[in-house]
Amino acid sequence: MDLLNPSDRAEKYREQLLEFMDAHVYPNEKIYDQQMRESANPHATPPILLELKATAKEAGLWNLFHPHPEWGPGLSNLEYAPLAEIMGRVGWASEVFNCNAPDTGNMEVLTLFGTDAHKERYLKPLLDGEIASAFAMTEPAVASSDATNVELSMVRDGDEYVLNGRKWFASNAVRPDCKVLIVMGKTDPSAPTHRQQSMMVVPTDAPGLTIVRNLPVFGYVDRESHGELVFEDVRVPVEDVLKGEGEGFAISQARLGPGRIHHCMRTIGVAERALELMCERASQRITFGQPVADRANIQDWIAEARIDIEMVRLLTLKAAYMMDTVGNKAAATEIAAIKVAAPNIALKIIDRAIQVHGGGGVTDDFPLAMAYAHIRTLRLADGPDEVHKRAIARRELRPYRTTTAPESVSGVSDQALVSR
């Protein structure tokens, strides 16, 4: 499979997924919204989603993200990328196929670094879509765009570690079906910069762990939730340290590369949906005796949207291809570039679609306002734009340096709100 010619297997999944979205997901968007409005718990799973998950599993459209054949279809990043785009067209569709963040990243971490006990207790139920998980890294008291700032302490005490600190934006953490956290904290502040942090598996019912609140995003209370957590003398057995003490950054490198591809392709799906809605609305509305679609500026917006989407899609596919062929490290510039480009392009298209919809565009009658809020948040999640641009610029400047500047934290530490 090369960059522009999908494998037969990938094309088959793409066609099946398109058919499933047409037959099952789009027709049930209004039902999903209604059930969420009627739910007593804004973070509960609505019945229609459970029904669709069962249907998707029966159709073999399940765990499509997982690159390990033991647990999923074993698709490459390049094969999976177009599927993520299709799922991204509806905000909750990824969960229908058990391909939603942050569970996808957590499942990969447990696959690569979890013990047999972790896999039995957490990975298998996650792969079956029976429970949810959260990733707790971002902290309210420090600038988490530099992960070396992480302060949650993990102090060894015999055969256990004692955790104390506060996290927030731990997506999924407030969901009633969230049963496990992957927590990043500091085990040795005196160690070299990239060896101070570790990751541990912590059940959500661990004594001393308090879920303080859910954090709204631009006023929206997301079903997935974004939890603020307090750890007070939470005891974690040594065997629940993932990969070993001091391996937190190494694990994050493994987790974040694929996650950024997934985020960006889903974002392209959002942009495609916004462009469709813009074209539809512009064709239906008349102003001053003419369809809005006949206005030159609207035609410019539509043309620019198509050009921008095609460009960012190709850049994202290139990043996926490089990850598959030369590895995440060699693809670092491309991964950083798509993380900046995809949300910004999508935001421009969504904003123009809102403008074409007029007052309706800022209501919940259309998916545009919520899409704008989520994509705007994505410019912070998995690293703010400025950190990714800085990383790109440093790589571009490296050949021109006459003296060696001290390396700052790069790659995995250039992130914020990674729990999303």
C-alpha cells in the first residue's frame, strides 16, 4: 500500500463503514440527541449508542484502530486514517466502533506495556466496549504544555507507591462506566529530565481518589466528561507501574503519535461535514433576490474549503505513511504539522459554515456550534499550537546552528490536555 493507493483490505473497510454510517449512524443522530436530553446523567451512555455498538460489533466493524492483530484487524496508520475521517463526521460515532479517545490510546498502552493481570482486568473489557478509561496527566497548577512540570508525586513505600496531587481534563473520568485511569506523575525528581516521570494503572474506586467535578468545554457538558481528580495518599502496588519506573515519557511517545493521526483525521471529517452543511444551506437560502450560493464571497469560501481539506488530508496521510514506514521519530515534523494545520483549517471552515447558517448556526439545531467548541479545544489537546510550531522550527533551524543549544523537552513533553 502506498500513499495514494489504499490496500484492498482498507478499501473494503472504508466501503463497509460508509454504508454503516448511512444506514445506522446518520438516521439516529436526532434520537441520540433526544436520549441525551432526557438522560438523568449527562455522562451516561444512551440506549441508541449501546444498540449501535452491538450492531457494529456484529458487522465486524470493531476496534478498527488497533494495530495489533491479536486484538483488532491490525490496520496500519495509513489504512486506518480514512476510517477515522469517516467516523469523525459525527461527534459520537467513533464510540460506535470502539474507536474513541482516550480509550484507544489507553488500550494501546495496556497492550504494549500492561501485565497479564492488566490485560485480563482492564484491556479485555475495554476491547469489548464494556468499560471506559481515562488518561490523567494534565494538572491545573502547572503549565502542562511542558510535561516536565507535572507535579503529582509518586513516592515508593515498600511494595507500593503513594500518590498525591491533582489532575484535570481527564476525559471519561466522570462517566459511570469509567473503571480505570492511567496516571502520569513524578517518581524521582532528581533523575534526568526524561526519567523523572512514570505511568501507573489506578482503578477509579481506589481509596483516596476523589472525582471533584466535571469541567465544561465552552459551556458544553460533554458526555465523555473531563474530570478534575484529587489523589490523597492513593496506594498503588509496584506491579501496577507500566514498563517500569522512569518510563513515563517513553510510554507517551508510543501513545501520542497514533493518537494525533486519529485526532487529525476525525477533524478532517468534521470539516467535510461542515462544508456539506454550508453548501446545503447556501443553496436553500435567498437574500436580496439571489441564492446565497450565487454570492461570489460564498463561492470563494466553498472553493477555499475544498482546497484546504485536500491539502491537510494529504499532509495527514503522509504523516501516517511515514509513521508506518520510517517510524514516529522520523515523522515528528509531519505529526506536529498536522496537529497545527487540521484544527485551524477545520475551524475556519466551521466558522464560515456558521456564518452561512446565520442565527441557526450558533444554536444546537445544527452540529456546527458544538463542533466549533470541540475543534477549538483540540488546539490545546495533545499539545498547543505554539509547542508544535516551536518543535517544527527547532528542527528546521538545527542545520543552521553554529553552536549547539541545549535541547529542551521535545516530542512527548510538548503537549497539554493529553487526557483527551
